Amino acid sequence: MELRLRAPLDMHLHLRDGEMLRSVAPLSARDFAGGLIMPNLVPPVTTGEMVREYRASIEEAIGEEKFRPYMTLFFQEEYSYDFLKEVREEILAIKLYPAGITTNSEGGIADLSVERLAPVLEAMSALGIPLSVHGETDGFVMDREAQFIPIYEKLALRFPDLTIIMEHITTKEAVEALFRHENLYATITLHHLSITLDDLAGGLLRPHLFCKPIAKRPEDRTALRKMAFLGHEKVMFGSDSAPHPREKKEASHCAAGVFTAPVALPALAQLFEGAGVLENLQKFVSDNARRIYGITPPDKEVLLVKEKWRVPESYGGVVPMFAGEELEWRVESAL
Ligand code: NCD
Ligand code: ZN
């Protein structure tokens, strides 16, 4: 049995920089035709020059592979209309992080009042730059995403022409919000489709499944699965593949992030096939993102075959999701 995917896209991807970039970027570039590259480097990507440099180092790391890095800027209150106009052609979106909420987000936004954000959001709206958001408050960890929904809704109402992406949604509340606003969309990760909090912390602690936002309840996962399995036009795949060295994960103060890039397509195929909806995977991993972002990715067809393989224990010192386990589908080739 085989599955052909046209231009699969990963619309939320952490590639890091330096040695880590060189080790992980080829894995995404092999299986995907493009990805939305997160800007939470140290220091974060905040200028046109930094975007260009980062893009160049990604291109160097992936070599000849057909893969388009869709670049992002790290949201800053100081961005002017003129600056955004200038940088418009270099980026696909701007990513907003609440200050300190996740890995490398210390330079994020502390005051999320609409008035404070309005000047930049007005400019983005006028220039047609989508806003990508890590939507969590600093409340109780299980409630952070649900508590953030009113902020999403205020923004969606105040800026009806602004495309707003609720990144890596994990709750049924977030799914419900999608239906209340035409300009709200969401990415969903492989791990949030696969696990609940029980898999992470219900037995012995599994640090490689620890990420922000944290995996939630079975009913939340059901709501996410429903949207993904339908290939619903409001949602698209964003892996949030977030590599950290093994010693940062298997540690006191374990870093947040699940590394899924090398297993994403096989594991998604397995999930979708298990639900009897393999034909909807194309929408979830490519068509919806094309429409939401208005992009035309490079021509690339990825062929998956139903053939068992064992996921390596580590890729250059980074432990992937499903390490040491068997997956039923394998990426055969990409042309
Ligand atoms: C991400 C990372 O490591 O950069 N971590 C995570 O748990 N998802 C940041 C993020 O997307 O929150
Ligand atoms: Zn992320």
C-alpha cells in the first residue's frame, strides 16, 4: 500500500541554529516541501537582516533538497509600518509569544492588551501579514490555553482582516473558538493528536513528551482529532517539532519541546489510516495551509509506503517521539 502526498507542509517548525540546525533541518527538508520557521532563537529574529541570515543558514543546512523555509519575525511592539512594509516580502508571518511562556520567549510581550498591540496589528492587517500566536496565559498550566481564548477573540474582532493562527491548539475550547471567528485558524501537532497528559505524566515521567502547551485531557484530544481527521479547512499541520539535546530533556528542569520532524508523516499516516480517513491527510498536511497562507510551495511529491521501520533512539543526540518504536508507514522517496 502506498500514499502520495503533494507538497506536505509543516506550518510550525523549530529548526534552531548552529550545529543543531545542521543536524535537524535535513530531516524536515527530506519529508516536507516547506515549513513555517519559528523565530525563537537566542537572540530572537527581529530584523530584516536576521531573517535573511537565518534563511541563508537554513538553505545551507538543507543543501539540494526542495524545501522552502517560510520565515517569521518575533513580534515586537516597536515594529513600525515602514519597517514591516520593507520586510514584508521576506516573511510569511509574525509570531507573538507572551513573555517567558515557553522556550526562548523571554523577549516576548508582557502586556497583551489590545491597545498595546494595536499599532503593529493594524500595520500587519493593512499589509496582509498573518499573526501567529503562542496562546497561553501564565495561569495554572492546564488552563493556560483556555484562559487565552478571550484574547484571541478580542484580536479577531478588532482586526477582522488579520489572519490569526492559534498555534499548536490543545483544547476543545480552542476548537470551539475557531467556529466563532472567520479570521481564526489553527495548527495542530502530531503529539497533541497522539497523546494526553496521561502519556506524559500518568505513569513514569516521560520527558521527551513534555512540551508547551502541555498535552491535555482525552476529550480535548478527541476534539483535535475530529478537526484533523476531517481535514477541516480551519486547521493545518504544524509539528512544533522542537529539538533539545538529550541532556536538556533528561534533566531536572527538563526543557519543553517534542522532536517529531523525522517521524511526522509516517505517524500521521498511521493515525489517519487507523481512523479510516487517510484520504483527508492531504488537506491537513498541505491544502489547508496553502489556502490559509496563500502560498504555492515547491512542487514535491512525497511517497509513503506501508512498511514497518523502527524509529532510531536518537538523531544526533536528540531523542525523537516514538524512539525505538515501530511505525507502520515509512517515507520511501520525495521527488
Ligand atoms: C518550543 C521550543 O522548544 O522552542 N517548545 C515547546 O514546548 N513547544 C517553543 C514553543 O513552541 O512553545
Ligand atoms: Zn513552537
